[in-house]
Amino acid sequence: TNVTMDGKGIQAHTRKDTLTILLERGQVYQIQGLKAGTSVNDLTGSHVTSNKPVGVFGGSMCANVPKTIASCNYLLEMIPPVETFGKEYYTYPFDFGRPSGDTWRAIPFVDGAIVHLNGKLLATIGPGDAGSPMYEVDDKSRPELLSPSHWSFTKPVLMGQYINGHTFDGSDHGDPSFTVLQPQEQFESGNIVFAMPPDSAGFSNCVNVIVQDSLGAH
């Protein structure tokens, strides 16, 4: 469901409502999912359009990943425009030492997106499908995702990779966090530039590199 709340926690909008906002340069408009007891409405799949360029961020003040695992954390990422969604992704867990790895979410822009993982048919998803608007799975359910994996879709999707809460697999390390993945289509140039903060306070930076050869993804 897509139900929002106002600043006082009262329901403001419901699914399929259209909301039009006029923003001037530098202004920000925030929408929050309605919280009803321990249940919070997920605004995933909302469609945002603008007549001029804007930045859109998605996240949660304190999300459990998966939602049944305690140890919530602040999640926030900039959402890329639909023109950059892709049909092909290569994935690998953030922390290969965790026995049950990560959680993955694929969000389609149009209906009828067929999901394949390493050549195996998994599902058909679409924003108009109330039962399967997106595809979500964790490495405990599909242990093949603990190895380099290849995702393919018949229609463009946005993919997110989530670190699970530290109690998810008994490893006792890792707090929920996530990143938006870049599709293979964005890597055609062969040049990748990224930036990161310096290591500090016991935290270190890592990077996953996946190379496709004649045998597949490695």
C-alpha cells in the first residue's frame, strides 16, 4: 500500500492519489509513509515526475532488514531516473564472510518484467501487479547469491542491495544499509570513477569487482 502521513502523523494521501507540488530553487518536499502501530506503509514504487530537473531520495529513518530482524538503521540513497534503469546486473555480497549474505530488491518501471537469475526463471513482476510489484530475496533463501551472480530482466528495473541486520545469520556484525546498483548498461565506457571517505574509527572501505569472462561472472 502507498499511504502517506502529514507532519502530525495523520493520513494525508492514499494509493493512486496524484499529488502536485510547486518547488522553487533549493526547496525540499518530504513525503513519509503512514505509520499504524508497528506497521509502516512502504512507498516503494511511487512515480515521481517533474517539468524541471530535481533530485529524489528514498530511505527510512530506522529500517529493519529484513523487516522481521531487529537492529534498525538509517537508510538513504539518491534514486536515479528511470532512463538509467537496466535489464542486466552483476551482483556479489558486501561481506563474503557472512553465512547468509545480503538482501536484493528489483523494482520494475513497467508491467511484465520477467526475472532471471543465472539463467533460471524466478518471477514476473510489475508495478500494476498487486501481488508481485517487485522481486525481493535474501541469500539465505538463494545461497547461489553468495557467489558472483548474473541477473537479467526483459524490461528495465532498479536494483538495490541491502546489508542485513547483524542478527539475521548469527554473524553478529553488520547493520542495515543499502545501495542502488548500477546496471551493466552503465559500464559500456570501461572507465569507473568512485570516491569514498578515509578509513577511520575502526571502519574501512571495500569495493567489489566482478569480471565477466567466457565462464561467466567472477
